[in-house]
Amino acid sequence: MFVRLLKSKLHNATVTDAKLHYPGSIAIDTTLMDAAGFLPYEAVLVADLNNGNRVETYVVPAEADSGQVVILGAAAKLINPKDTVIILAFGFYTPEEAKNVKPKVVVLDKNNKIKESV
């Protein structure tokens, strides 16, 4: 048996753009992806602090150090530019592994620069 636990998250990311006519995903600055341990095409949950919407999608890399967090596809109807979001990734662990899991939390400032990493 496996349990699903939080693996890592980007906290307080500011959405820089939203593009409806795109196959769907979230583009994230690769520097931020690396800091959070997100892999290209990894599934993530995006929680919008402005309106409460939650969307499951996958990560695509954006230019390093650009600060980009771009909502792509249908999620652009639910999450808007300048909204503050939390981007969460989960992992599956055995109950034994789960006892030692400590999620990586990367807190961002309003310009999507790393403020704190725990």
C-alpha cells in the first residue's frame, strides 16, 4: 500500500499570464521548478488564493530566472494574471517512507523570486 503525501510546493506564486488557446498546463520558471523539485510534465495541483479555484494540470518549463508562472489552456478560465497561487506536487510513499517525509516548501515574493526555502 502507498499513501499520497505532499512532496513539495511553491507558495505565494504570482500568475504572470494566462493563455486560453493552448493545449493545457502551467509554465513555470525552471529556476523555481528546480528549487521546488518539480520535473517537466509532473502533475501538480494549483490552488488560487484569490478565488478558491483548484486545478490539476502538469508543469512545462519556462525560461530560467524569468519569474514566469503562466496558466495555459482551460485553466485560464479559472485562474487569472496577478492571482496568487500555491502549486503543490505530491508523491506516493510506503507507510514506512511516509514517516520521514518532509515536504520542500519554497516561498516566493510578489515578483516570483525565492524569499525562503524550507
